[in-house]
Amino acid sequence: MTRRLLNDRNVPVLVILALFLLMFGWGSVAYTGFFSVQNFLNLFIDNAYLLILAVGMTFVIISGGIDLSVGSMLGLATMISASLLEKQHLNPLLVILIVLLVGTALGFFMGCLIQFFDLPPFIITLAGLYLARGLCYVVSLDTIAINDGFFQAAAHSQVKLIGDNFVSPSAVIALAVVAVGAYVLRFTRFGRTVYAIGGNEQSALLMGLPVARTKIAIYSLSGFCSALGGIVFTFYTLSGYALDGKGMELDAIATVVIGGTLLTGGVGSAFGTVLGVLVYGTIQVLIVFQGTLNSWWTRIVIGFLVFLFCFLQRLFEARKGTTAVRTVSQVPAATASG
Amino acid sequence: MPSARSLGRTKLVWPLAALGCLLLFNFFFTPNFFHMEVKEGHLYGNLIDILKNAAPIMLLAIGLTLVIATKGIDISVGSVVAISAGVVAILLGGDLAGHPKYPLAVAIVAALAASTAAGLWNGILVSRIGLQPIIATLILFVAGRGIAMVLTNAMVIWLYVKPFAIFGQGYWLGLPFSIYLVAGLLLLTALVTRRTAIGLFIESVGINPTAARFSGINAKNILLGVYVFSGFCAGVSGLVVCSTVMSADGNNAGNLYELDAILAVVLGGTSLNGGKFYLLGSMVGALIIQTLTTTIYAFNVAPEISQVVKALVVYAVSLLQSERFRHRIAGVFLKGRTVA
């Protein structure tokens, strides 16, 4: 039993789980009022949008790719929903549908470029970052406040749990996304193909797996998650602002990496990503409770954690690898997937 | 004419053609675009503005060209610009009378040292620990802006030290001083890479690091070196950025510069697959981006929307670089010919 629990795949997830418990425990001891069920639930409420982005990103990174456009796609989603609601006065459900379609379509477009023309995901999604951010300004140069009843209700209503504790509808959506994401990754043919592509795209192709279709689907999925994250973010801020989600792509990547997903592809889990987001949220709460530190320390701590986890991953790989593998992996460029 | 033929062989002709098209467009459609006049002994005009505004990106692009030649990438340069600006600003201090807290030279050396140290960190992660370049520099991309904000205490520091203004606003012999910085650094880099074997070493590491190592090149130190140099270039760029607005804003200084600089390098013909680099091409690339931005301004389009145009340019350029795309296009033409 212990051996099964401690196999290679679980070690990073267990490390991050321990880190989360340590940080949360330390906060509970050090600061009064830190430990409560509600405070734990708040982590999901405050980071619902990030959780959704990170689940999409998990798929992309496991497949060996990267998606830098998610932050500005989230911004674009908030702008489109605010504009359609307040300027066109469309039905809120129709607005949500349109936003999700736009996000998926942009992701699909990028996936096609990456797959059909063999272009590096890094550059294509970087251009996507520009494109979506620029489109935000095309929609409107000013911030648009949202007064729509449905969005207001979604922002303020609470889903009661045991006792006085509650979560927001956004958190429920985020957890549903996590559940679906985890199921798809683990138990469907699509999920298996994602892992196979990340492990070795050439082999996946030779095995007869639908690589092209799956890769395009992965980027479409990430686009969908960005759009959904944007809608949830809009529930949170009740406005559309063209700079929403600036730099969030890196938060999403960072949480996925901290959650034990390998940037070289092939290894990772949705559960790890949830833990990554929880650690991220806990750092923020700890800095708020600490009081004297500037909130920008969050970025420094996150940067350090990403370093720490990448470093540990390298150590694991180096210890496992044979000499031949090690010669190749010593040189980073050779391991980068094309 | 051998010189014309060698110009065609170097990839420089394509970026120059693109720049030429942009300028031609402006010649016909933007009134007074080429207008120049001498005011107070300085040259003024759109063309000078383009050179001046492109300087920070050109400086970044010099360092980044070498990094990309090794098949690497450095996305931390924008954050390093912010760090460099932050360091110089806190050392000079926001004294209203313009008395620097520390001598100007000390502040400049410290800023360059800080950014070079940032480059060294990236270089160690890539060459010694063996992280993928994107990830290694991602760490400083995330943390760097945080460091800059913590340095400046999350405030915008305004500078009133007059002599410092020369980097971004000064003129020398009628031209902006920053142009001389770019030219100097470019010349130095070109000499070191093209007159010694270092350029060849960099390219061979980009083509096949293992083979390079087996042929006796210290691939690790070459990798380390290019990242350190990229950090240094970002530091110089930070000085220019900070001096242009005479303030250090940790949040906005150098924001999205990494993207512009990467775009400049790619537009200049250096492939992201490494192995070859064109320093002059990268400079032309930076000028293309700046000319594009200036053109968009001239048409009274909101500057933010220019990002959409930039994105489309990136898509077009990367499609042209894609072998599969070229084959497909060639296939269409060939098919037409055989049928006819």
C-alpha cells in the first residue's frame, strides 16, 4: 500500500499536499482567525477563475505545449460580456454562450495553426496574447460596469454548506470544471491521448492515435476554459476592464507547475493543479495576514516556488535517467519539444 | 555585382523590404511623415522619433538575438528592465532639487550589475541546472516585476537628476543619445561575435548542443554567457526607459517589451529554431515594429489596438517561417503548373 502511494507519479503531488498543509497549519498557529472552514472555502471562492484557467492549462502542458494567451483571453471574455450586457442588452445566458463560443473559436484557431503548420505553441499563443488584448480595446477603451440582474445575482448569492459556511456559485463552477477535467484526463480515450502526445508525439502518431484532432481540441479546450474563467471573473468584479487578467497566464502556468505537472509534458494531474492553486491562494492570504509585506511579495514567493519545483523535477529526472538520457537532458534545448 | 548578391543571400533583404514598404506607404498616405527640421541644433521629425522610440527594444533585441541563436528564449527581459530602472531610481533618489543620493556613476553601475546578475541567474538555471529556457526565464519574469515593485515600494519614483536625462532625452551631434548607445553596443557585439569564433560557437550550440560539446566547445559556458549578456542589455535598456520618462514605475516599465523584442528578432530573420543569427536584421525588425506603431498613431487609432496588428504580423511571419506552410503553398503552384 505504501509503495503504491509512494510511486513516482504520486511523489510530487504528496510533496505539494504536505507543503499546503504546512503553510495552512503555520498560518493557523501564527495568526488568530486564520484557521476556519470558511477561510479554507474562501480559497476556492477567491481563486475560482484561476482554478478554471489552470485546469485548461494542465491539459496543454501535459501535452507538451504551452498557452500564453489565457490571461488576455480572460480579459477579452470580461470585455465582451460587459459590452454585450450593457450596450446591446442581450439575454445574459445568450451572452455567456457567445463568450464561450468566442473563446473556444480563438483556441481552435491557434490549435489549427500549431498543428497544421508545425509552428511553436509558444509563439502562436504569444501572438494570441497580443490579439486578445488588442481586441479588448477594440470592444471598448473604457471600463464597463455591469448592472445586469443575472450577473449581480451570481456575484452575490451564496451556496450554503454545513453550518454558516458557504461557497459562491463561481466556486461551484470551478469545482465542476476540476471534476470534469480530472475525469476526462484519467478515464477517457481523449485524456490518455493527451498524456501520450506529451510523452512522445512521434510515438503517439505511430501508435495510430488521433494526434492532430487531439492537439487542436486541447487548445480549443484551453480557450473554452479561459472564456469560462473570464465569465467567473466577471461575476467577481462585475465589470469589464481591458487590463483584466494581465499576467494571469503566468499565474496559471506557475500553479500547474507547482502542482507537479512536468513542463516537458507527459506527467501531471488535475488534482495536483488544484493543490497548486490552493498553495497560491494560501500565500496571498498569508501575506494579507502578515500585514506589513507588500502584496508584490506574492509574485516573488511564487517565482521562488516555481524555481524550487522545477529544480526538484530536474533532480528526480537526473536520478532516474540512464547515462544516455542524461547526456541529452543536460542540454535544455534538446529536450524542448518541437 | 557581388555586393548585391551577398545582400540577397543574407536574409537582411526581406526585413529591409518590409520596412521599405511601410515607409513607402507612409510616403503616400501620411502627410509630413518625412518632414525633418533642425530645432536648437537637434534634428526633429518622425524618422528621428522612430529611431529614438525603438532604442529600448533594439537594445533588448541585441542580447535576445544571441539567446535565440542558441535555440533559447529569454522572456524575463521586460522584468529586468523594470529592475534596472528601479535600482537606478532608488540610488538617485527622488530629491526635488536634483541632488542625487549617490553619484550618478554608482547608480548606473549598480543598475547594470543588478541586471547582469539577473542574467547570470537565468544562465545558471539554463546551462547548469538544465531547465528549459522558457521556464527558467519565466521564473524571473514572474518574480522580477515583484522585485522591482518591492524595491520601489510599489510607488512611482520621479527623478529630478538632470544629467541622467541624457540617456533617454539627450542629443549628441544632432541625434538622440540613445542611438549612439545602440550603435556602440551593436558594433561591440558584432565585432566580438563575427571577428572571433564566439559567433560560430553560439550558432553551433543552437544547431546541436551535444555535437558542439563533442567538438570541444564549452556549450555550458556559451549558454551561460548569452543569458548574462541578455541581462546586461536589458539593464542598458532599463536606463534608457527610466531616463526617457525620468521615473521608475515597477509595474509598467518594460511591460510587454519581451514580446516586442522577440518579435523584432524573429522579424529580422533569426529563426526560433536557433543556429543562425542576424544582428542587423533584429535592428531592422525593431524599426519595423516602431514604424508600424507610429503609422498606426498617425491614423488616430488608439495605441492599444495596435496590438491586434502586431499579432497579425506575428502570425504572418511565423507562417512564412513554417516549412510546412511553404511546402503547401509551393505545392499549390506546382500543381497548377503540371496541370497546365
